[in-house]
Amino acid sequence: MAASGEPKAKTAQADDGPIVVWLRDDLRLDDNPALALAAETDRPIIPLVVLDEESDGVRSLGGAHKWWLHHSLESFARSLRGKGSELTLRRGKAKNHVLDIVETTGATALFFNRRYDQASRAVDDAVVEALGETVAVERFTANILHDPDKVQTKTGGYYKVYTPFWKNVSETEPRDPVDPPNGLKQPATFPKSDKLDDWGLLPTKPDWSGGMASFWEIGEKAAHERFECFCDDHLQDYDKGRERPFDDATSRMSAHLRWGEISPYRLWHTARAYAERRNTIADKALRTFHQELVWRDFNYHLLHHFGALATKNFNSRFDDFPWRSSASDLKAWQKGLTGYPIVDAGMRQLWETGWMHNRVRMIVGSFLTKDLLIHWREGEAWFWDTLVDGDIASNTAQWQWIGGAGADAQPFFRIFNPITQSEKFDPDGTYIRRFVPELKDLPKKAIHAPWEADSSTLKKAGVELGKTYPKPIIDHSDGRKRALEAYGEVKG
């Protein structure tokens, strides 16, 4: 849990000065090592969040990110007040504000949970260096299951393929979660704090967040309640249910994990506890869920070791890949107007809810990078702005993976057919009807590829291609052929 792998707060126990707990993507009380172990010292605690979009290399938040963060901070502040504490908010360069808080409060220790992207690590290191020897610093592993510096291949490198990574880390059980603190001792005075409303994180002109607000419950309590419901109703069928976009059968923990409202350790052990109590939860279902958590870890390990996943091809052969540039095709994809119902349903779900089912993420990603041959960075940037769970590791690594440029053994032949994918994973068209309502009256045999339906079927359903619903912007077979030719140039 600490940088050494074990809980510790001994360095900071030598005096009784306040401890600043610098919180980032860990807005929770439960299984928060930095907060829990600071509380164990029985010293005054100053919880601090700095919204830093100014430090070199730190990526600015997307619009959906900001909406979620506002509500998550509201929820977390209420939780802290319930423990007798207050949340201090600051906006600007993190180094400046952390140093100011330490100085003005007379804090003698700084606790925080580790981050893994290069820019954030550089900020953390700069803060620690500036504090010097006068302030004790404790860093903890809290938001991924396995320390990237401790998982190595037999030759001492890092894993670039998931399966051997899983085999390595699955040999040891992740640590047990840490219980939330009973209370947090107050300092004599809390430092000056920004007002959350002054940060202007919520959309106003226009307010496009209505669909997200009706889809999500935000905060630590909501995360735990959602996960318990998932374990009750869907964990036993997770290996199959996670492939059904028309069914709310996934955990939907990705956004809660992204903001640290729940920890992967808590998810891992809670799922195992449910499985042990119930004979109805198969080993395969539990293993599949655990593998998803480890897949997230794998992406973070790539980020930690490789660095610039959002801007640089993991596979350098793709540096000269012949991507197309088409503003009209990109816009049609973004707006869910490609003429391929499963693609359009996914893109509209994203816009409405700030989230998209994982199977459909792969379909729409393949369509953009393979059928349209548009750079994976365009898709990554759109998802970063519109996903509430847009994650610095998973979003970047997955777009590289689906585009062929990422860490993967065989990236060249994965070209999804949007029609067959739709027929397989949304056989009755339920998902399509929900998010592409102009097609809701089509029979299931026509809803996956309406351009193949006869005129009477279309007329009866009130569908006029090119008017009420677009014709396909490309023929999939032509796009597939073009993509394979392009991939052949870099296959090597």
C-alpha cells in the first residue's frame, strides 16, 4: 500500500503537526490508504484537492469529466463533513498550492496516493523535492492492484501482451481493502478554499447534461450500492452478460474507478466474497470480472512504462501509416449518423449518457479506424471529451489497441463487421431501438442493415433512407479492403 508495498505512516508519527492529504483521483473514504493511515496518527488532517490544468504536460479535463467531477466533489465533501472534516479546494498549478497549504497550516507531513502518467508523476516529484527534508512524505498504492515497478518479465522488462501479464499477477492475491477512518481530527483552522461553483465545471449554455444526470448516481455511496446490485443480479452471468449492450448487466464501475469513488481492491474482494457465498456464481464469471480489473492494470502499466500513449504510437511502424483525413466522415461518426445502426446507437448512447457499452466501444472504434481509416487519435480525443469514465490509461491504450498501433500480438486482422457484430450482440435490435428511435419500427431482420430492406418494409416502418435515417457513408467491404491494404504497408 505504501511505496514499499506495505502500509506505513511511521515517518510521520514522530511529531503532532498537521498532515495534508492531497487527493486526486481517489475521492473516497473507504480503502483510501493516504487518508486512513493519516487518520491513524491521530494528528490534524487537511484534505486537499487541487484542480491542476496548468502544469506542464497535464491534460485538461473533457466536458463530461468536469460535469462528473463537480458532483463527485460535492459528494466527497459531504462524506468528509460526516467525519468531522472539511475539503479544501484550490485551482491552478498543484506545486504552488500544495506548498502554500503546507506552509500556511504548519503541516509537517504530506500523504498522497500514487499516479502513473508521466506528467502527473513529474508534478508529484517536483512537490516532494520542493518540500525537502522538513516535511515527511508518504506515497501509497491505492488505485491499481499491482505496482508497475514490481511486475516484470523474466528479462526484467515490462509486459506488452496481456495474457502473460495476467498469468504473472494472478499468482498473488491483491491486498485486503482498508476500512474508512472513524473520524478525522480537525486542524486549528482550515485553510482558505475555493468555492466549487466558482470553478464553472457544469455546462450552462446549453446544459447538455440531462441524459447523464438521469443515467448516473455519483459518489462513493452510489458506487458501492451499484456494485452490490451488480453482484446480486449479474455477477453470476458476467462472462456472458457483459457482451449484451441491450441489457444493463455490466458493473458500470468504470466511472467510479476513474474518479476513485471505489477502489479496485474493494471490487476484487467483494466479488470474490459473493462468489464464495453463492454456489450460483461460476468460477469463469468471477475470473472474467477479475480479468477486467487486471486489464485496467495492464493499461496503467503500459502508461507508466511507455508514457505518451495519447500522442505517440506504441508500435512505431504506425508512424507512417496512411490515415485519412475527412471532416465530414468524422462528424458523421461523432453524431451517430454513419448509416450503420449499431455504430450510431453507440455514439448516441455516448452523447446522451457519457458512457458506452464496452462491446460497442470496440465496434465504433473499429469502424472509425478501419472502415473510415481515420486516425485513432481523433477517436481518443472525442472519447476523452465525452466519456465520464475517460481514463488517462484505458482510453489511450484501448484506442491504440483497436487502431492496431497498440500493445497487442496481432493488431492487423481485427476488423469488426458492424452488421454481424450487431446481429450477434443485439439480435433483436433492442439496443438500436433505444438509441436510434427512427428505426424502432423496423423488424429485427432489417434493423441491422436497413439499406438491404425492401421498400415496403422501410415504408411501413416510416424509414426513408437519406432523409429520416442516413444511407451508409461507406460500404463495409470496401472499407475493409482499403484498411487491409493500408495495414499491409506497415505489417513488416
